[in-house]
Amino acid sequence: MEANILIVDDELVICKSCEKILRRAGHNVTYATSGKEAIHILKSEQFDVVFTDLKMIDIGGMEVLQTVRQKYPETLVIVITGYATIASAVETMRSGAFDFLPKPFTPSELLAVLERALDKRKLIHLSSEGFDYTKDSGFEGIIGKSPKMQEVYRLIQKVAPTNSTVLIIGESGTGKDLVAKALHNQSKRKNEKFFALDISTLSSSLVESELFGHVKGSFTGAHTDKQGIFEAADGGTIFLDEIGNLPVEIQSRLLRLLQEKEFIPVGSTTTKHSDVWLIFATNQNLKQLVSVGKFREDLYYRLNVFPIKLPSLRERKEDIPELALYFLKKYCERNGRTTPIIQTEAIEALANYHWPGNVRELEHTIERLVILVEGNEIEPVHVSAALFRTDAFVHSIIPKHSNDLKSLKKQIREASVHEIEKVFIHEALIRNDWNVSKAAREVDMQRSNFQALMRKYGIAKPNSSA
């Protein structure tokens, strides 16, 4: 990406040299030969990255750094320093500098540190944008700009104004329910009722009653008449998830509703009319179910009028940074905390994982990270501990030397223990509506010990100082 860069050094030759290298790389470059001049320039121009020498005659690099941090927090500062002052440069990083570049440096070293800064700058920008997929857009909660998701948006917009039956096909966790809601929100029925029912969670007898309703005395336990969702949703939209689990004996009744818009409640002889838009979803191969006699072929063709295939997260990995930042903002707001930055390497670790649970698994992982990470940045080791995996994602943090490996193993062990404890306490509190005494009793701990762990991990009720 093209960037606006400010070089601050009281050696003109350094300024000119950096300017030449960075301009050749396609960046816009301004330079100042004093800290005072740099602060003046910063008042009138906006920069992505500032390179500043640490030791200068008038105003030093530390003051330039403090000015940028206070007045231009999205601008990253890289400290240029001589070998004799490396310790001072490290101290400036603790004060908020992104990195330091020791003199003398090569063009490749200059461009490498800039690339790292621009990667982080991009993440800061994405975090501040927040990916505001609002209700007004009609796609609330559906995140991603990859070509495969662009096709999904196109299909939603194409079919939403119609009454054509829709079949959403995708693995578990890909967001089939969100697509169904988006279809409803963009349809002519958006101001009418929306009902969602997961067929896989109900027994055969209960499915029939939920869909078609029943009359009093139609079966044991039917003490009153019950309205089914086909009647309750008249004029609106019904989303039936995991339609492949619908018992064969009920499929003929659904087929009649699709063909004639009529149904009869369980135990009744009265035919009722229902004008509903039907959206179905499945994570199974319905054609295969047809071939083994578990799904009616005529019903399959009635459902498969307008299929929408949702990609797995593995098929749209370019959307992972955007999804991660969306969920990060969501759960930080829910937990009343400031949104941390996700390091580029941590994003890469997320992208390298194969996500069998798709977007749902990613969302739960980010929620864990929000609870577990106490600092201002999410690092690869945090991702490792949150996932508790040893597969593909680990390759992004594999060290080059044995000493680094020992250090990493120690970090992961310590982080894992602490994070398990933290989640243990946090979830106990959530289950008990943040009642400390009840939570402690539930997990069989003394209240004082439970509170000690709360203090240790800084756990407090959201929007509470206690």
C-alpha cells in the first residue's frame, strides 16, 4: 500500500537517502531536519508512519514520539538510532514506539520495518472502522468481501424480492441462519413475522406439532389447541434449518403446503391456508438422502428452486481478518473493555488454521481471546492457547532456534493454565448472573478464594468498577 511517511533526522544525508529508497518503493515522503520542524509539519499533514532519530540537537525523538502518541494516535513511530543507544531505543518502544531501526541500515532493512508498520497500520484502521454491517444494510452480521461472499450477497439481493423457495446449503457454522434473516430483511415481507426452527433439535412428534399445530386431545399431553408456525407466520417468513432431518412421514405434509399453501393441524379435519415465504437450509447432501430413501425426490425438487451455496471459512480465508476484527469489537463492547490490536502474526495464525467449525468456531475463539488477553495486543501465543490445538496454525509461530522453542513452550504452558483459570471463573459468574457467592458455591470454592482469582485476573462485572 502507498503510505505517507515523515523522516526526522538532523543528518540531511540520512533524510535524503531514506527519501530516495521510500519513493522508489512507491511512497509519499516528507522529511524534517529537526524535531521542532517535524512537530510543525505534523500539524498540517497526516502521516501513516514517522521515522525519527532518537538523538537530535533541539527536540529529541522521545518528544516527537510523545507528540505523535498524544495527538496522532493512529500514526506509528519507528525510532532510528545509533548502536550506542540501542537500550534507549528499547525504552522508547516501551513508551509507545512501534519499532526501532539501528544505524547503519540497508535499504532492505528500512523497507522491512516499514512493511511491518504498514501491516499494523492497516489493522488499526480496520479496528477503527469496525466493519459496521448494520441493520440498515440488510446484511447484519454477515461479514466478508471475498469473491465467494460477493456472490452470496448477489444471490440474496436477486431472490429476496421474489417468493421463490430458497435452499441454503453449507457446513455447520457457516452462517445459514444469518443468510435467512438477510433474505427476510430484504424481502417484501420484512415488516412481517420471521420464524426460525431447527428440525434437528426436535423429535418426530414435536416437529409435526410445531409446524402444523394440533387440537386439544389429539395426543397425550395435548391439553389445549396449539397454533403451529405455518399459521402463526401467515404473511411472513419461515426458516427451517436442517431440513434433511425432517422425518419421511412428515415430508408429504410439507410438500402439500409448498404446492397448495394448505395444511391440516394434527388431530383436526379443518384445512387451513398459509401464505408464507419458505427458506430451507441443510448441511447434508439431499440428493444422497434421496438416493437412500430418506428424503422424497419430489420434495427435493420443490425445495431446490433457488439454491444458495455458502462457502466454508477454509474457502474464504481472506475474510478472516475482517471477521476477527468484527467479533473482537462485538465482544469487547459486550464485556465493557477497550478493543486490543491483533498482531499481524496472530491474524496469520488464525488464517493458517483450517476451522472445521467455520465462522462459529472463529467467533467463539475471539470471544475467548477477549476474556483471556489482558493487554493491548493479541499475540500468536494467545491464539495458540485459545485454540488449544497443535495443527496447521502453529506453523506461523514455529521458532528457528531451540532456545526460542523452549521459551515459546514455557509461554504456552503458563498462558494455558492462566487462561483456563480465567475462563473457569468468568463462565461461572456468567452462569450465575455475576452473583459471586452463587458462582463460588456452584464450583465448590470458598468465596474468598474465588474472589482472589477474580482479582488475579482483573475480572469484574461489565460496566462495573467492582
